[in-house]
Amino acid sequence: MGVQDVGDLEKIRVGIESWLAAKLPDRRGLSVPSLDFPKASGESSVTLILEARSEILGDERFVLRMAPAKSQVFDRHDLQMQFEMMEIMAREKLPAPPLVGYEASPKVLGSDFYVMGFRPGRIPSDNPPMMIAGWLKDDTSPEQRTKMWISAVDVLARIHQIDLARHDFSRLPRAAKGETLLAQEIRTFDTMFKPELRPIADPRILEGWELLQKTVPDDAAPAFCWGDSRVGNLIFDDDMPAAVLDWEMANISDPRTDLGWFIWIDRCNSEGLGAARLPGIPSPASLYARWSERTGRSIRGIEWFELFAVVRYAIVLERKFAFMRESNPGLVVPNFPANFIPELMKAVRSSAHAGGT
């Protein structure tokens, strides 16, 4: 959905070559002959693959992430926060890429950035959607998909069990003292759903958003949340998570936000596009139960978090559509997640009426 503007690739190559050589003095004669976008590159931060070479270790690959010149989704990019969250993952012995370093100065590449070692494996595709085409559909068995989804939920549960007192989470967004646990996330997406978007967006999005703000739950203890919890942000090796990626939306909040997002991104990008979820992928109910068992947390009131996941995904898409219309005025793209909103609103109202049971 749009092409990243990265600027002068040769200038980036020269700058990162010098930076890497200084950062990795054991790689004598290190050079970066080429860099390129990965085929599955996301649309938030800029991701570049670096092909490096040195006299000692020969050919190596690294991954560079930097802020885009103009973001399709986020108003700001805290790359230092993203890097620090992966450092925490590594310290907790959770799946993380090998980290090289973070550079705060924009003098090197024009923005701050961080570099990771390349982690071999496969990432379920966003483009084309993984349930419609690609290796997950064509080259895996139902048993493999079951293993992938269960292991992914287990990793999610382990993230939510990290002791907040063990690490420095000071860069993470969170609700202010005296606010409800979800206040920061509500504020974030209310800001993203800009006034100029609301009159032209699918009206069901605003209806869902207004209901969410009237029924915010406040019955959970805070947790470290990934924010963009989905299998498309995992590198899999032997059908197990080898690295957790994309921490732009990390925060301290109610972990049921991650759980709802994990389930409903898949559903929107399969059922929402007219495609069935692939055989072997466990049911939402079984994944909810496994997460609850692993974390010791209740999934009571999950209906609110399901609606929240779909509405905020629809808001993100509206921002992307607005970005696309800058170069293609008059473009109309159906906001397919919005189709789920009416039924999810009914579920939220029913749950609230029943006291969340």
C-alpha cells in the first residue's frame, strides 16, 4: 500500500558502511557492496538489507531500520525505544534478532537508526496476504501451522509475564497516574483518527470508536505489550518463532489489547478479504484459552478488545488511504475491517449488559 521514500540509497550505503566498520572493528576491511529492500518490507519504519563483506568473516547480512521521510501511519518514530525493547527481549531469553547498535545522530544517514544481524527464517507475508498466497499457504501443512500459531501465542504470553520492575521501560507510552489503564492507547488512536478523516471514513468506524470510548474496561494489571502482535511480525525457523520484530507500537497497557490484535489482524486479512483461514490454524477460542492458561490472566471482557483491534486497524488503514490519495486524488478503497464492526459492537453491548461474563 504505498512505496517508502528512503532518499539517496548510495548515500545511505556509504554512511552505513563507515558506521558499521567503526562499530565492528573485528571485521577488518568491512565493506557494504549493496543494500536493498526486503520483499516483505513493512510500511512504517524503513527496512533495508545490508550485504556486508570483511576479510575475517567473509559475507554477512545485516538489517538497517530508520525513520521514513514521511510516515504513512505514525506521527513519530522512537527507534531508540524499539531497539531497547529488543534488548529486553534478548535479556529475557525471548526470540530476538542479534543486535549491533543504535545510532542517535542524524548526521550519518539523515535520521537516527539501528542495525541488527540478519536472522534466517521465514516471515508470513503481508503482501500478498498470507492466507491467500505464499509459502504459508502453499508450503506448510496444517500441523505446521498449528505449531506456528501455538508457539507464537506462547511467546506473546511470555512477553506479558515480564516483570515491569526488572527493566527500564521509561520510554514506553503508558497512561498517566490517575488515568485508566487504557487511557494512553485511547488517546493515541483518537489522535490518529484525525478530524479531516472522520467525515470521509466508513461511518461504522466512528460508531465503533464512540462505543469503545464509552465502555473502556479497567479490570486488569498493567503489562509490557508488544503493540503489533501478529505472526507477520515474527521470523519463523523450523515453525518456531526465531525473532519478534516491529516494536513501534509497544506500550505499557492491558495485555488483552495484544491478544485481540493477534487474532483479529489474521481474521481481517483473511475472512475480511473473502478468504478462509488456513487449515491447522487454531480457533480464536483455543488460542485465548492457551494465553489465559500461560499468563494466569482472565479473558473476561475480550469482546471489547476484539472491537478495539478491528477499529484501530480500520483507523490505520484510513491513514494509509489518505497517504495514497495524495498521489492519486479521488482514490476510493473499501475499508474491509469495518465490515466486522457492527457484529462486534453487538457483542460488546451484550457483554456489558451481562457484566462481562
